[in-house]
Amino acid sequence: MGTICRVCVHHCSLEPGQRGFCRARKNVDGTVVCENYGQITSFALDPIEKKPLRLFRPGSRILSVGSYGCNLRCPFCQNFEISMAGKEKADAVYLSPEELAGRAAACRVSGNIGVAFTYNEPLVGWEYVRDTARLVKRAGMETVLVTNGTASVEVLEEILPYIDAMNIDLKGFSEKYYRDLSGSFQAVKGFITRAARECHVELTTLIVPGENDDIATMEEEAKWIASLGREIPLHVTRFFPVYHKTEVQATDVGTIARLAGKAGEYLEHVFIGNC
């Protein structure tokens, strides 16, 4: 019997030396450690709207960083080069929490408000997010998390005191859809529900033709979001062919408009993306 990693819904049982499904956590002498701690693959000063966050500090910029690894297997992943990579294939450099917080502070002169953990799934390395976010908050700056919301409740509670805003991917609105992505619909709904009570939350749904593009499903999704708060923003985003979905055509712009319109019957803030 291996050591159980309890960071996400997979609860990987890892033998010594074995990595988890996410490729970012490893059993080292009976303890599951964050192998991607401080391993940075992507680094950019972005407009906050690119996260996407539209109603949190609009017009500002944020230092965006990513590592490697992910606990889902989305065939349409836009950052598959790092999210699907492990230690050996990730082109990473180490930045301690102190170094990253320092770089964020140095970028204030360029309009930076803090640090955004994004690009791969940040919470497979949640310890680094927590340790850095503590320092960022101490410096009077803000921390943003862009996540798939598949982490455990225990991880969410650890990081919530230090997170100011999140964009959470709500991939679709059925258990079957999440099973196809190796995730858990119920876990993501629970994550969103808890996060929305503590910090600014915006949601993103990427619309993939033939997968999650029907009006009835969007209506059901919008009703559920509205039950948490009609003011929660939803980004309805257009899919483009990528990774294992290169044979699928980009989502029709009219479809995006119709779905956004339906969501807007229940939500106060619906934004269209990638159109």
C-alpha cells in the first residue's frame, strides 16, 4: 500500500519514488512532496483582464507565473506543453517565494498589483502558492489564482486566507463531462461554492463544439451560478483547435453569443472571450 496524496480528487496511492497523476507530486521516503515547488516555466506581466478577471482591479497589471503539471486531462488544453509535462520535460527555473514576491514588488512601477498563479494548474503545487501569497500580502499586494477547482477542501482552506481573487474553470455542467476530463463535477461545484464566500470569484466555461455547447446545459449552469450569486461573472469563451482537438472546428461565434445571452438571463455579468 502506497502513501496517499490528498491534494485533489484522485487520491493517488504512491510508492516511494512514484509521481502522482499530476506529475508534480512525488513520494519521497514515504512522504508526498511538492516536486514542482518554486519551479517556474512561465513568467509575464499581464493585463488583469487576460486571467480573465473583468471586475477585479480593472485596468491593472499582474505578474503571472506558471509551473508544470495538472490534475485534469483536457484534450483542448491551451498550455499542454507545461501542464502535461513532468520534471524532466519542463524547462523550469527555481524562484523562492521570497524572490518571486520581491520581483512582484519591483514591478509596481509598471503598474503591477501582485502575483497571479496561472498557466498550469497551480494547486498541484499549493504549498508554493501559499508560501508566496503570504509574502505578497505582507507587502501590501494581491494574489490571484487561476485554477480548475479540483483541489481538496483542505487545500482550499489552507490558501483562502491569502487569495484575493480567483478565476475558476467550470469546464462543463455534468458529471459525465468531468469524468471524460478525469475530474469531478461535484468537487468543482463544492470548490466554487466555498471560494465564492471568501474572495472575488469569476468563472470561465470554454465552449467546445459538440461537447458543452447546448442551450439547455448553459441555462442549467447559469441557474446554478445564480443560486450562489447573480453578481458572479461568467466568461463564455470560444474554443480554437489545439492539442488533441485539432480536428474540431473553432466554435461558431453565433453559438457563443446565444449561450452568453441565455446565461445573461440569470447572471448580471456575462462576458464573451476569444471572439
